[in-house]
Amino acid sequence: MPNALKGKSTVSITWIAPTETAVEALRIFFDGHYEFMESNSYREGPLKLIQYTISESPEYEGFNEFFEGKFPKKTGRTIFNLFEIYENEEGLHHHWIETAPVAEVLAEMVETHNMEIVCFNQMKVRQSLWD
């Protein structure tokens, strides 16, 4: 159904891991995070988690080559992206509060491994195709 997700709340967090040690640290973290999300997320009601994904890829120097059917040169760094969709703003806000104990560990890992992090929080889905 078109626009089934319109108005839902999202968060997208990107980590850039500069070394293989940092990559492994994030993989281990996300293994545990998956289990946490599976056991603690609401599947029904106003705090419902609709979608949870973790993606990983090399970082590329550009993107114009993709339009030409080629892959750009890799930088040697690895990108991880977390993407979550919640039924509403309250569900996402609740999730931040319940994960507060993990924040210090995650911040320490980011600092230890000299990672970059970018967070886009409390965004609203503007358009969506198929649910």
C-alpha cells in the first residue's frame, strides 16, 4: 500500500569505522544490539517498532561512477548504518530512554576506535512505497 509508513518516526545512525579493529568492535556490538532489540522492542501498540535494520558496506570515494555502472574506489573505511522505524515519536523517544545504559559503552567504543558518527533522529517518513 503506498504511503503506509507516512508520518512514522525514524532514526538513522551512521558509524564510520577506520580500521578492521573498529569494524570488528561494531560487529560485536550490533550482534548484542540485535538481541536487545529482539527481546525489548514492542511489536504492537503505540511504542511499536516497525522496522530495524543494520547495514554494512565499504566507504567509497564518490558515487558518480555508480551512474556509469562502475564502482568507485574504496577508501579503506567501513560504514555501518542503523535504521529504525517506529509507529510514532513516542516509540522512538522511549527507545532512546531504555538504551541509555548502553550509551556510555558505545561512546567509549567510538572514541577508542576513532570512529565518526552521524545521527538523524526523530525524522518523519514523508513518502513510502510498499510496506
